[in-house]
Amino acid sequence: MSNDSTGLGIPVSRRALCVYCGELIDTAADHVFQLAYGWVENRKRGGSHATQFMERRNKYACKFCIALLRKGISPDQQSLFALNLYDDE
């Protein structure tokens, strides 16, 4: 992630917005998550094997938002009391 909100420390080719909070993130940085789809094989003892035929999407999320999702908390919950909630933009 960048140390400033302008993203000047991140090369343009690696800049993306977190799909949940809108924070500017470096797509090549550690602890940044990328959305992917694929096939997983179920195992007899539960769980799954590695993802096969994985397709990465151009959508990213920051570590903080993923941590909230893991706890069952919606990252969007923070914006419940936003003043511009019903503005048409």
C-alpha cells in the first residue's frame, strides 16, 4: 500500500481501488487480495485441493476489508450513516 493517499508511490500500472472501501492500493504489494474464480475438488475429509483453471479478475481488496469479511462484518457497514447515502451520483 502507499504511504500517502495520492498514490504517487505506486506505479500507475499497479494502482487499483479496493472494491469495498475505495482505498488506493498497490496490486503487487503483500497482503493485497485479488478476486479469482476456478474449480476445487472436494476431499473426503473436507476442505478442498488447490484451485484448478483459476481465472484472476481485475478486482482487488485491501487486507483490512478482507479481515472484516472473515469476521462476518460487511466492510460497507462503516458507511451506514454517510450524509450522501441517497445522493444520485
